[in-house]
Amino acid sequence: MRILTFISSLSLKSGGPSRSVPMLVKGLAQEGVNVTLMTIRSHDMNIHAIEGTSAKLKILEEDYSIGELETYVISEKFDLIQIQSVWDLNYHKLCKVARKYNIPYIITPRGMLEPWSLSQKRWKKKLAWCLYQGKDIKKAACVFTTSKLEAEHVRALGVNVPISVIPNGIETDGYVCRISNDMVKEQVLFLSRIHKKKGIELLIDAWANLIPGYCGWQLIIVGDGDFDYIETLKTRINGLGLEDSVQIKGPVYGNAKVKLYQESTIFCLPSYSENFGMVIAEAMSCGVPVITTTNCPWEMLNETDTGWCIDLKVEVLEKTLQEAMSLSPARLFEMGQKGRSLISENFNYRSVANKTKILYEWLLNGGEKPIFVQ
């Protein structure tokens, strides 16, 4: 079984997929799958996860030709191709090559078919859907989603091919759970791409309403994003008189990132749309209770007493932050420990890779449909 996985960018600036895709490839290699990760060259490619594994790496130059792509795919005799997003014409090129040589392919939307995402540049996407994207998806062997909610949204677009529901996986050993409250600060952490999709304005407004009653608390906003957008957030913070309690910082990685999770009382991602939300799994793995929204597939936070999954409204976010910030350190620690167990049991990258391998085998060999395929 020779598998090709393609993601157009592994730049650390490109968010969750730059972490989840290499982690999936690492897990597949450890499961004995002959897998190749293909990407287009960038200056900060996140390929560390596959170092030391049997996974192969193919780097395309930015000016690669369709002929070069076709020659490579033919020469490697891939049995199955997994395409790790949509809309980008680089993915469309590979879909065309796969169909030309009758190679089955999987499309992984990575949140790009969620209602909020479809509402952005709506007419451009409608045109792209008519010209190529709809055909690429409807001729796929399978659509690979990371949550039941994402699967429902894909099916609502009239897609009738099999849809799998397999979450992203994380290397839980790399996100160590805190073992006490010794290092925890009175700090609410937002860590993600700084983008209008993430609901940061609403978080700042909610913070402005509640912070007078929580002197000494800090809201830390961490990530990379468009310079002009970040400047608008800073203007908002200053206009609300929050410069002493709200900080915006650049992205952090590795041990510095884990430390930031571990020392935060609460993690908050008030997003308008997430197909999964890697940072939620990372925070929970570090033992941090999470606040997120019903636009993200984390209803289990409410069900398992590991956090809050709420409607995205300023007043609801304010009330929930107030509730969380008023809990005792011992209660928050208990919630965080439950969250760590939940992630270890359900989202470890090895178990995710095993499910993905089962999906590949079913698509290539037939047999009984896996329980995670709709």
C-alpha cells in the first residue's frame, strides 16, 4: 500500500494543518504504511515530526510544472492519494492527475467547507465550485472529515461519496500535563492564528466588561496573523482602556508553547468556525480547562466536565469567563486532569493513524465498512 499525502504548505504560519498532517504521516509510518508527504517548499517547513521515521518527503519547488507532478506520481506508483485541503489550484492539479491515471483519492477539507468559510469570498468560491472544486470532491473515493459536525456540513453540499469521521491526533507526550497548580497564573490564554474567524474582538469586548471585578488577571493573545488586523485589535484594546490587562504576543513553539499552556488558568478559543481545533486538544493535554463555542466540534467539554462549549455571544462569553475565573484552583485542576485523560484516550496520534490505515485498506480492498465511515 503506497500512499501519497499532499499539503500545499507546511509553513508554521499556516496553522493547525502544518502540525496535524505531519503527525498523521508519522503515525502512519509507525503503523507500517509506505507513506510519502509531499509539499511545496517554504522557508519554515514543519517536517520535524517525520524525521527518524520511514516516511518519505517530496518537496516541490514553487514553479513546479504539471508535467513534473504527473511524472512523479506515475513513477512512484501510488495506490491512494490523500489531498489535505480544497480551493487551492495545487490540490486541483493533483486531483486531475489522480483521475487521469485512475488513482483513488481522498479529499480532506480541513474546515474549508464549513459554513463560515464558505461565506468568505462567497462568489469566488461559488465560481470555483462550478469550475472544478465540486467535481474534484464528488469524484473522490472518500471525504475525510475530523468531526461529525464537519461531516454534516459536507453532506449538506450534496456530496454523496463516503465520508469518514476521524479526528486529528496529537503527540500527547509532547504536551505534558501539569501536575500541580504551582506555576499557574491568573491568566486566560488565547493561542491560535490571529484571524477574524477566531472571535478575538468578542473576547476583548467580554474581557472589558468583566475585568473590573478581577483585578490582576491577564488575557494573553498569542499567535501570528496579518499585521493590519493585529493593529486593529491593539487599537480596540487601547480604546477600551485594557492595555494593562491584555497583551498580544507573537507565536511560540516547542517547550515555550507548552509552558504557556501549563501556566494559564483557562484556555479560550471563541471561534466562528473550526473543523477540529488542534489548540483545544493541545491545551487539554496540558491540563487546562477550555472555553470554546458551539461552532467548534467540542460539545464533549460540557458532557465530560472538562470545559465549556457555548454560544458565541459577548454576554455568554462574559458570563462563562466569570464562572471559570471564579472557580477554585482545586476545581480547575480537577477539570484539567479529566481533560488530559480524555485527550490521551481518544486523540493520541497513534490511534488516529490506525483508523486512517483501516480507512485506506477499506478503500483499496473493500470489505466491511468501518464504523467511522458514513
